[in-house]
Amino acid sequence: MEQNAAEYRALCYQAFNFAKLRLDDILENQNDDKPLAIIADIDETVLDNSPYDVKLIESDTRYEKSSWIEWGKLEIAKPVPGILQFLSYANKKRIEIFYISNRYNEQLLETKNNLKKVGFPNADENHILLRKEVSSKKSRRDMVSNSHKIIMLLGDNLTDFSEVYDNKKTKERNHLTDSLKHHFGNNFILLTNPIYGDWESKGIYEGKSWNIIQEDSIRRSKIISY
């Protein structure tokens, strides 16, 4: 698990070290009239929620909205390695940071408080855009692009970057990623998330609900051996 893997931390530092190099390059060649913005996902991109997943293991339970909200109210999630330094650096370069997350909109207060406590820039209601009606982030990204030039997106799920990934199965996600490969490392900075994501729920499970026995069978059917 990421809590014990130094390799996970190294991958985070690698992503943000490279993001800083790309940011410097973008700024050197920038002459747009609009103010610049970076969009970041929150969970597993900005804040580390692995203690919540550990609690699920300890209690032998699965994700539920109620327990997720209770965890958020504690306001104790720590930053993902390297992200605070990178976003602080970007903010000093006069780049506004927008946080677009599918946390429930009722979590706005505790989300803002948690981000502020650990020192993230632009942690206010104008820059934190949570889910209200739909999970797709396109409309919220469009809101930012109306007033700003988005120069970089940070996320741990492909839907953090483009709506083309919304509700797509594994084969389609792989094909789309191949077609968009030039974006990754340029204006898409992807963090690894080995715990959960659309790669599992929309990909392996094809957006359907299954019981534990069915999930195990489906996982086994989707892996490739020799």
C-alpha cells in the first residue's frame, strides 16, 4: 500500500519535479492575455486519504457516503508528497490554483479547512469546485477556462483531464490514452492511485454494481497471464 511504499513517494516527487520543469518552460513562452490557471483534483492528487481506506480494512467494511463524509469532517488528510511545494511554487509565479473534485458539495467547508490547514494556496470558495449535480468535471473546467487559460491539469484519474474518458470501459480508455499520449507529461500530470478509480469501477466492473464474489470473478477474468 502507498503508506509503506517509498516507490509511491518517489513517483509523486518525480511527477511534480517534472511538472515544475514544464511549468517553467510554459512560462518562458507565455504571452496570453488571460490569467493563468492550474486545475488539480483533490483526493489522491492533493490530499492523501489512505487512512480512510485503512479504516475500511480494519472494520471489514466497504466505501459508504456516510463514512466518507465523517472522515472528511476530521480535516486531517495530509498532502500527497510533493504537491504542496509544487502548487506553492506555481502560485508564487502568479498562477491561480483551482481545485475541481467530486467530493460532495456538502463537504465544502471541511474541504476548505483541510486545504488551508496544510497550507495550500487559493483554498477558498472561489477556487474549490465540488460536485453538485453531475460527476463529469467538464462544466467546471469550462467555468475556469472562461476567465483563465488552463496551462496544466493534475489528477489521479483520467476523467480529471478530459470528458472523453467519462463512463468509458477499459478497451476504450486504453485507446483514448494512446490517442492523447502527447498530453501526458506536457499539460496532463498523472499521479498513481493503486487503491481505487475509474480503471476499476468504470473499466473492470463496467459501471455496474456487483457483490464481492462477482467482483472477484470479474477481476480474475480481466487479468492477463501467459
